[in-house]
Amino acid sequence: MRIPRTTFAAAAAVLAGAVLTGSLSAASPKERIREKQAQANAVLAQISSLDRRFEASVEAWHGAQYELAQTRLQLKADRAALKIAQVQRRVAYARVKARVIAMYESPDQPTTIGIIFGATSMSELLDRLSAVHEVANADHNLAVQTTEARDRYASALRHTVAVEKQRAAAVEQRAAQRKQIGAMLTQRKRLLASVQSEVSRLQAQEAKRQALLAQQARARLAAEQAELRRRAAEEKAAAAKAAQTPTAPTTTTQPATTTTAADPPPATTTTASPTTTTAPATTTTPTTPTPADPGPQQAGSLGPGHPAAATIALRYLGVPYVWGGASPSGFDCSGLVMYVFAQLGVSLPHYAAAQYAMGQAVPRDELQPGDLVFFDNLNHVGIYIGGGQFVHAPETGDVVKISTLASFGDSYVGARRI
């Protein structure tokens, strides 16, 4: 993928205009700050557009490597099958050769003339000839079948070798693109450095916002877990109460109502006795306790997934984006997902499109923490954390952060529950 020089020229022009207009047109410090922020946002928009295209190229490189690895596995299997077919063919041809030699050299082997003169009747003659022909045909058919198998596997091997060469060339092409993109990234980083002073305030604000979002996300996830535990405790208590209610006598509640009406005791006992008398009346009327409301994760036919992935992903907020990265020293989008799920014992490929082929499809209105969300024609992926938000490694020059689904607009592709 080649990025036009005009894109960089446009970004540089915006930067130059920012410096010029910022130094001349701002009448007050507040207006100058506002104006420079708008100019910095224009430059960052240009950089963001480039980063999206870089991300697509990175994922294409991951895809080429993934397909090459699959082809090489198939190549190994084809070679093993061809080797077996060649051995079977050699054995079959050896049997045919040995039988032909034995028929002409060994006196014990029946020849056609010997069969004719050795037969005592016409039926015996036909039977002996038929037996000899069946043996010969069996050897011949086996030789033909093994030759066909050998040729078939040889053809499959040639095809796989050709595919392997094509995909190896594709990987080399992607590697060459990585070199080009590396040079572009260097140029882009120079541009970013030139406007760094302009966007420092925005970065500080974004850091504060991310810290707040992370705090809210952790609190929300903890509240959801607490709610599940509370519902489980309520269900357990309701079951215990339902088991004890048949033993409670109803006659003891009648004297309590008559004594409170006739003789007013102290305030603490009079308020307690009506509440205790009305409670048995209401609990003894129904025959079965009402079941607790099932949690949101119990609804629907989808599996529970891995909600812990949302909590784990929050640990890596602030880790820098690194092209092809898959460790806490730096992540790209699919590398972050792969690393988080590896901690849950789930092996995922370092390729967003391959990750999209795994697990179960999830409708957008049924998303749960831990689901994978995909964007930009499967060139980007993140981990959903609830509340319409997800954690992802967005682009070069940025860090692992929290974003909203709405901020990606129409680029949303779908979601998978692993």
C-alpha cells in the first residue's frame, strides 16, 4: 500500500498555517490556545488517517504470514502422503514383477500350457485359467491404483508448492511495504513531534479522561460481579426460607394481633408486632417462592464467554502502540487481544480477520464484557468492557485506551464471543 506524498504535504501545510496564523491572529492567550488546539486537531486528523491505513497494512502482513503457515502445514501433509503412495507403488510393482518372473522360471508355477495339459476336464481347465487370471488381474489393479494414487498426491504436492511460493512472495511483498511504511512512520513522527507542544494540553486532558473512564469501567465491572453474587445469595436465602415456612404456626400470629389492639405496650414492641404479624400472612398465602430475576448473562442462547478479559485488558491502559507488538512493552490491536486471552488459556492468532472467524457471533444489543468488537473491514479489533465502551490499541503514536463504539461510526463490523 503506497501512501501519496500529497497527504504528508497537506499535513505539513496545515502545520505551517497553524504556526503562522497562531502567531498573528490570536488577540489574547485564551483565543490563541483555542486556535492552536483547533490547528493541532487538524494535523492529528491527517495523522489519524495515515495510521488507519498503516493498521490495514499491518493486518495484511499478519494475514500473509498466517496463510503461508497454513500452506506450509498442508505442504508437509502432501509430502508425507506422496511418500506413502510411492512406497505402496514400489511394493505393488515388485509383486507384479516377481509373479511374472516366477511364472516363467519356476517349474512349480502353472503356465498356460501346463494348465491346458494338466486339466482332466473342461470345467477344471476353465477354473484353473480363471484363478490364474484373477491373481494376475489383482496384481495389475493394485499396481494401477497405487500409480494413480502416487500421481494424484504428486499433483497435489506440485499445486501446494506453487501456492507456497506465491504466499512466500506475498509475505516478502508485505515486508517490503513494512519498510516503506517504516520510513513513512519516521516522517510522521517528525510531524507529530513538531506539533507536540501544540497538543500537550489535549493529551493531558485525554489522560485525565482515560483515568476517569478506567475508574468508571472498573467500578461498573465490580458492580456487575457484586450484583451477580447478590442475586445468587438472594436465591439461596429464598430457597432456605421456602424450606422453613411450612413449619411456622399460624395460630401464634392471632394472639399477637389481639394483644396489640387491647393493651398498648411500649413503642418498640407495638411497631414490631404488626410487622411480624403481617409478614406471615403474606408469606403463607403463596405456595411457592418467587424466583429471582435471572442476570443478563443468563439470558439468551449465547455462551458466557470470557468476561474476565475486560478486567485484564484494563491493566494495559497506557501501554504504547507498537506495530506488530504483542507484549506489555507495546501492542497493536490484534496483539493486545491475543495477549489478554492467552492469560485465560485461550490461544488466538495474531490476525484480526482470523480472530473474527472464531467463537460465536454476538448481536450489538447483546454485547457483554469480554466480547471482541471489530471495525474497518476487520482491520481493527478491541475488547468490549460494557457501557458502550471497549479497550483497544488504536494507532501509532497512541496508547492502549478506552473508546466508545459510537466514536467509530459506520466502521463497526460485528462482534464475537470467544
